[in-house]
Amino acid sequence: MKKAIILAAVAASAVSSLAHATAVCTGGTGASVAVTTTANMFVLVPFTAKCSANVFSNYSENGTAFGVVAGSSKGKNYFGGGTAGGGVRPLGTCATTGCSATEVSDTNSATARDSS
């Protein structure tokens, strides 16, 4: 879970009016995933996200802000933050079986992006 929090913090600080949401880490064995740029969006420089095993993460960006959520398939809570302020914080509780793409979703990353 610690790695999920670190990933959320790094992604939120590196990245935030059309909306674009993307699942980055999909809860698998872990991998490096390229985050690319889209014209008129917040991310200006492509980077590589390092996904840890069992971690789900999703980011959402528009032209002026970026938000990210992350959680572990073995964790109790999911976390998120955005460039609108407030830092990374717990956003909710996952199912008793752990977090999944249901909690770590486009909707929740957009909420993190737009909340302060």
C-alpha cells in the first residue's frame, strides 16, 4: 500500500478544458507504463510510471489540472490527490477483498483532479 501512496504522490506532483482519464496500473504483476502527452492537456513532458504488483492507478487531466487515484488489490483504502490542492489523502474504502478498478476509476481520478 505504501507504494500505491508513493505512486499517487509522484503522479500528482508530476502531472493535473477537455478531460482525459487513463488507467495506468492495472493490478497485475507490475510494469513500466509510458504516460504520453496530449495537445492542450496538463502533462507537457511524457514520463514512465513504475507500477508495483497489485496496484491500480488512474489519472485524469484537463488543460489546467491533474488528479490521480491509487489503491492496492490487497489494501483497505484508496488514495488520491490533485493539483487543485489538498495533497494525497484517503478517498474511500475498498471492498473487503481489496481495491479494484471499480474504486480506482476515471470518475474518482476526475474527482481528485477537480477537488481542493
